Amino acid sequence: MARVMLCGSRNAGDIQLLVEEGVDAIGLITEVRQEIFCRLSLEEARELSALIPPMVSGILILTEERVEEVCRMVEYVYPHAVQLHGFNTPEDVVSLKKKLNIKIIKTLHFQGGCLAGGDGPERCALDYIKAGADAILLDSYGEGKVGSTGKTVAWDVARRIKDAIGPKPLILAGGLHVHNVAEAVRKVQPYAVDAFSSVISGKQLDRAKVREFIKAARRYQV
């Protein structure tokens, strides 16, 4: 059964909602370059991270690429894991792995089946795993956006990456919603799925959408 990470939290009520609905992880989108309504300050992320109870993971999501600044942000917020959602290099991951005592998730950015930078996606994913990444997350990107595009990653490519990096976890994001997430889980068989836009209504987490997404995501037994 795929695990579920959901993003979009802005306050204590959002954290409570997600915990009550049974998410496995909560993504805290923090000081990212992209303009997005739930972009948290470091102070806000720290406050929300402290509210996440045991048995639920708090994931600090950053687009910061400077190693020392990533370390400063992680040490301030004190999350369970950090998601490097920028274009950090494998060498950056090597350095961060030496400096940080938490799990590192590295995002690969796609437009359809094409990886940003043009490298072979399986080789690129393996390079990050060899550098010390604990998991790979796949997301779609577009002009001015490194996520929250509403577009899916090519699931056949995602499955190849999943097989290439195994047994390390693959997390699938990008355009997932209640009507396609079960099929995505069936085809890719990821460790976890990640969603944001599809569980929001009017710039707020929507409990009904959260509940239905989690139910759909867990429908297929991986």
C-alpha cells in the first residue's frame, strides 16, 4: 500500500486535519523560489514541524541549493527529513549527507517523459542515490514552476526509475488527483505519492478532498 504525503499546510488546523485523516507525511513548503500561497517562512515551518506528532513524518521542502544555507534551514526547523526540490547536484547531496543527521529526498524535475537537464533519468536517479539520497521524488515542472503544475510525470519512465533505484524508495508527485492516483500506484508501484493542488479548495486544505485522495491512493495494494 502506497504511503501518502500531502502539502499545503499553513497553520495548526491544517496539521490537525491531515493527522486526523491519516496521512503518513506532511510536506512543509518553505521559502521556495516559486510564488505559492502556502509558502512558509522558516519560523512558520518550525512552529508547524513541532506540531507534527510521532508516527507522522514532517518533510521540509526547499528549493535552496547552497549547502550551508540548506544546513542552516534544516537545523532551525528540525524536520524528520528534507526534500531538496531545487536543482542541487549529486556533489551537494554528498556534502549534505555528511553534515545532516536526517533523511534526504531528492526531487527530479520532468516535463512529460523528459528530465530537466536532458540526462538519462535512471542514471540521474542512481547518481543521487549513490551520493547519499535516501529517496527520489519525481515531479513535473514548467515555466516559473518547480511543482504544483497539475501535470503528470510519464508513469512508464517513473516505473523504470523505481526499478532502477530499488530498494531505495521512489515517491511519485505531479498532477495526481482522486481520479488517477490509484492507476498511478498500480502502474508505478511507488513507495509513496505526494499531492498538493488536488486537495485544495480556495487556498485551503479541503478535508473531503484529502479524505478521498488518501482512500484512492491506498486502494491498490503495492
